[in-house]
Amino acid sequence: MNMQNIEQALEMMGQGMLGIFVVLGVIALLVAIMQKIDNRNKK
């Protein structure tokens, strides 16, 4: 394995991790919005 392959693998791994964090953030926002809507309906 040469340096170029390792750099490419690290870059792909970084992009994958970034994508996972973005998806988790979106899910967290959706859950927060759902809770606010749910709390409004109960009152």
C-alpha cells in the first residue's frame, strides 16, 4: 500500500463520518420539532 491509497482511504472515511454526523443532526432536529408539535397538541 502506498501513501496515495492511504490518503484516499482516509478521505473516504472522513466523508463517511461527516455524512453520518449530518444524518444524526437532521434526525435530532426532526425529533426536537416533533416533540414541540406534540407538546402543543397536549395543552
